[in-house]
Amino acid sequence: MADKTIIFSISFFFLFLCIFFIVMLITWNKRSISNLRRQHALAQDTQRKLLKATIAGQELERKVIAENLHDDIGPLLSSLKLQVRNRSNDPDFQANFSDTLDLAVGEIRRVSQRLSPLIFEELGLNKAVRYVSDEFVNLSGIALELNWDDRIQDQLNQERKLAIFRILQEALNNVVKHAGAKQVTITAAISEDGRCLIDIQDDGCGIQGGAEARLGLGMNSMMARAESMDATFAISSTGRGTCLTLTIPIG
């Protein structure tokens, strides 16, 4: 009887040890997973902060370049135009040179406006989007249908609104350069679950072989801006056009 008691006690002790080690292993595993998740979240937060800092630096550089173009290069070309007009005796040369300079001044003005967020800052997101859309139609000859929910302007902070504005600019620039499209449709709305959804759809050639490389820089810029505001950026193409979808959390 005593032997059975000893055997039972030893068995119970080893069973207790097994259960103890299993519980410890489960606890350690949970803590490891929790630590990994915390490290991953910290890494994502750090990456997002770095992206925001990089984009803020880019915006500052753009603003400086735009101001230099507007304040220095523009007046210089205008002065050159007056000098040629005053000194040249060839009317045809004057006319051709004047037209060329006018084109250069106009292009510098457009580049300056594109680089600087002045339009966005002065007009706000809703009016700035309409301004850029009208300018796109006038310069490219491509039809554009804009379905824009004006509530977006009041639902997002300034940083996210500027990111949206820049993404739209880059997307329209890609359409002109690469898509060969005749029609672009921009749709922006607030969803029932509290997200801002933006679709940019064109009827161009889509993304075909080698197109990814040509789109690379602009696409990377759009994706980086989306990531900086914790948004998702998706692109789909069937060969009959391209659709960019931007999903931005509100709050």
C-alpha cells in the first residue's frame, strides 16, 4: 500500500511538472507573439513617420523651387522678351521669338503651380481638385468626369488632404504620359463604414509589358503618400484601361 502511495505521489508530481511546463511554454509563446506584434507595430509606426518626414521635406523643396521659378526665371524671360523686341529689326524674328518665350513662360507658370501647393492652400481640397481637373482637360484634350463628394474636405486633416491632392496630380500626369486615354473618371465618396474612397479610372491602353517601369517613379510616389496617411492604394488593369483605388481611413 505504501509503495502504491509513493508511486502515485511521484506520478502526480511529474504530471504537475508537465502541466507546469506546458503552461509556461504557452505563456512564453503568447508573450513572444505579443512582443513580435509590438515590434512590428513600432517598425510600421517608425516607417510611417520617416515617410511623413520625407514627404514634408519634398513639399518644402517643391515650394522653394516653385517660388524660384516664379520669382526669378519668369521675370528673366519677360525681360529678355522686351530686350529682343527693342533691339531686333526683324519683325518675323520678333514674332517667333516672342511666341517661343510666351510658351516658355506659360510652361514655367504651369510647372510652378504644379510644384507648389499654393492652389491647394488658397482654394482648399474641393476647389483645388476641380481646378486641376479643368486644367487637365484644357491642356490634354482628354475628357474628364468628376464625381466628388464635398464632405471629404471636412472629414480629413490637412496632411491627408494634401496627400490626396498630390496623388490626383500624379495620376492625371500618368494618364497624359502613358495611358493614351480619351476619358478619365474620378469618383470620390464617403462610405457608410467611415472611409474615404477614391477611384481614378481611364479607358486607355492599360498596363502592358514594360509599362510598370515607365510608371515606376510616379507609382512609387503615390504609394508612399498613401502609406504615409495609413491608406491603401491598389491598381488594376485589364488591358482596356487602368483603375487606381485609394482608401483612406477617417479620423
